[in-house]
Amino acid sequence: MSLDAARVVVTGHSASGKSVVCEDKQVPPSETPSAGSLFHVLWGSDELPEYPNDGSASAEIAPFPPVGGIRFVQMVVMPDNESDYTAAGPDNVHLAEGEAPGMHTTASVDCCVVIEGEVWLELSDGKQIHLEKGDGVVQNGTLHGWRNYTGKPARVGVFLVGTEHRGLAPRV
């Protein structure tokens, strides 16, 4: 598995309304990884798009969407023995102090599918759910962390929709 980049192909509409490929590129991990993970931000918009359009993403997009925004990412969950859980998350990720390392909450609905490898989803009650290739999770703004006990990186595809979250203090 390459950790350097993930490929994304994006379609859009030509001026005459025909379907076209507007991008076919390799996306390196973002500079703001989630604790213990690498994020490849493949595509995103800070608001819902209207069609037809050229399919292009917002020019500069943060790893996590604002309310009403969307992101398509690949997350590489590193083996626990290689994870740096001390890394600070982006402004709209709340890292939970006093909890297990890497526990965090996001103001988003995250639809996840394991593409490669195995991961464990840890919840605030300490329960860990083992997920294998093809398994899916809908993460509804809950406190959680990703674990990888296998010794090999795991890849998870994630589609995020930014939401309001009354349980999180506004970030300054």
C-alpha cells in the first residue's frame, strides 16, 4: 500500500453539457493528519454543489467540512505502535482530553468503509468494534478513536458531511 498518494478521478460537465473527466490526479496526505492517521483529501466543497458544473473542488479545502460542506477522503490508520497520538487536530476536531489517546469528536456525519486492512473503532464507553475490508460505519458526531493492532497500515474511505454539533464548544 502506498502511503504517499491516493488517486482520484473527478467528473464534471463540459460547456455543452457532456460528461467529462475534469481531474485525474494523485493526492498526497494533507498536512493536518488526524491523530494516528494520514488523510488524503480527495475532493470537497464547502457547500452543496449545483449541477451542471465543471466538477472542480474548492481551491483550498480543510480536511473537515464546515456545516453543509462535504469531503471525500481516504484515511490511512497507522499501526498503533507507529501512531503519534499527540499531534494536534485541525480547528474543527475536538481531541478529548483525559480520554484514551487519539479519541476525538468531529462536527460531521462520517460514512466510512474499510478498503484495505483491519481497524478497530473505539467508542467513549471503551467498546471496540473490529472492522475488516468491506465493512462500513456511519459515525454520527460521537467521541471515537481509530485503532490498528495488525502491524500494517489500513485504508478507510470516508465521505463527510459537516453538521451542527451542540455538544462541542465553539472553536476560537
